[in-house]
Amino acid sequence: MDIFNKTGKMALGSRLRLLTAKVTEDAAKIYELYDVDFSPKWFPVFFVLYDEGAKTITEIAEQIGHSQPSVTKIVKEMAKAGLVKDNLKSMDKRRNVVALTDNGATVAERMIKVQCADIDVAIDGIIAEATHNLWEALAEWEFLLEQKTIYKRVQEVKKLRESKDVQIVAYEPRYQSVFKALNEEWISTYFEIEETDSKALDNPEEYILSKGGRILVALYNGEPLGVCALIKMDDPDYDFEMAKMAVSPKAQGKSIGRLLGQAIINAAKEMGASKIYLESNTILKPAINLYYKLGFQKIPGRPTPYKRANIQMELDLTKLS
């Protein structure tokens, strides 16, 4: 249809629903053709009971990928048509199961041996005429979507596209208020601002830059929405601490944290650092996951000026490719 050529892949769901409606409409006519009083939507439940015998509602739902309420509704409709009986006791008397009635078993035998065989031949004919094998393609798509949903794939594409509009720049005095505001925002959301925070946020030039550190700012379409610092450490084990990373809530999902973290690591490399240290708190799960992705590893606890810090991590730059 021309509409789908215009909409493109955006209308995949609509196109599949239209195709499903056509197939379902034909399926209803086919049941009539074989004098079977049967609804197409019953078939998955009906086939499981025919193929494997009595099952609970839960077992059927898991096997055919439907919700339990949906299966319950179908079972009630099939029971009304005299094809199944529900609320039967299982062999061990501990579960209620659904099973085909004698009439249901008779219908199933006739349907599987005659009707289904004819349908297989007809479908094979379509496959032979088509350039692409839809049946095999469906199996492949089902597998791929099981690994990663369309939603997740679109989310990743959106994040990648938006990340291309992020620019990482060096700190300038005009960014001091943003540096302070973004950090105070996240700290006060989860913890309380401590004296060590105030020193760095109120006087970043004196506390960080003049001592050999760096501050980077992430601009999204020109607006500063993320910051991160590289603080020089007076420590025999570590050259710098990665600290004061903060991203505005309205910039979530644009990979700003990852881009800032990677830029800070690159800056540390350029300055000849061999190890970077950081402190955080385990309730900040997205942040901890980001640090692991950047290559940081958890280390035994060290003395810290922060009450909120309950995890310390390090990044050995000599082991990075």
C-alpha cells in the first residue's frame, strides 16, 4: 500500500496489524470452509492442549506468550463451545488444569489431519511464489527482538544521535555558577552538602585548577548541562581523582556522563597520569555502572573526607589500550 511507502518503517506496527487482520479474516473463513465452529484466536491454546494434554492456565500462558487473563478468557469461550473443560483436578490432585473434551479431541484430530495439512500446502505455495520467506523471517525477527526490543534499539539510536550534539569544553570562569548548581542539585537530592564540597564548588579555580587539575563542561546545543573535574592528588598511589561529575536531569539519556568521563580519562592520559581514583556511593547505581563501563574497578576502602562515600574505585591507565 502506498501509505506505507510514505510513512516508512515508522508504521511497522500498523502494517503488521493490517496483515494480521487479513490473515485472521481468512482464517475465520477457512474454519467455516471445513465446517468447524472455531475462533482463530483459540488455536494456540487449543493446539497446546491437543499436543501436550492437560495444562494449567499458567503453563499455557507461558508456552504461548499470552497473559494469564487472556488465556483464562479464551478457555472460558472454548468451554462454552464444548471444546474444553476447566477447573479439573490434575493427576496429583494438587492443581486445577484445563483439558480437551471428547468433542474437542475429535475436532482437533480432524483439524490437524485435514485442515492444517491443506493450509500447510497453501502457505508453502505462497512461500514458493515470494522472493522472501516470511515464515523464516518471522522466526528470525522473534529471536532478534527477544535479544533486544525495538524500544531499546530506538532508545540507543536516539542516544547516539543526541550525543553528537554534545560538545566537551574546558572550564571558564563563566561556568562557575553552573559547576556549583549542577553539583549541589544532585548532592542535595541524595545526601547533604559537606564542607569539602563547598570548598571545591565555591572556589574551583583555587581548589582544583591552580593545583594542576582540570574541569570539563558538557554543552548540549550550546547549553552547559554537565560538568566533571580531575583533581590533582597528593598521594603516592594516584595522580588524580575524578570528581564532581554532575549532569542535569533534563539531559539524561544523551550519554553526557559517558562523554565527560571519557574526556576526563583522556585528559589524565595527556597529563601523563597512570592511575585515577574516585569515590561514590552504591545507591547511585547508574553512576557506578558508568564507572565500571569506563574501566574503573572497586578497591578496598580508603580514608575519605566525605560522609556519603562508601565505595572507592580506581582506573589503571597503563592497562588501557
